[in-house]
Amino acid sequence: MENRLAELRSAHGLSQAALAEALGTSRQTIISIERGRFDPSLPLAFKIAYYFDTTIEQIFTPDT
């Protein structure tokens, strides 16, 4: 799955650690999602979308 998490995080001036803390997860989880090594759970994907005031589909897209 591809994602725009790093782009959104940078646009909001957030570090990986700050985003992780805001979402109640670990920095390693954020790193793994950004690198495409880990797909977030549905609840975490909703938290991410809510945090950035957007939809899951605007952040995460299936591999083509």
C-alpha cells in the first residue's frame, strides 16, 4: 500500500516522534508506515485521517 503520511507530516511541521505521540503509537510504527513496510490497522488509519482532517483514501492507496 502506498501512502502520503510523510508528506502530510512534513507539511504540518511534525516530527515522527510528535506524530506518534499524538496518535498514541510508537515512532517505529510511523517510520514503518511511511516506508511502506507496515500497513496500519483500520483504527490507526482512521486516527491518522482524523488527525490530518482528511479521509483514509486521501492518505492510503492500494499498490497498482
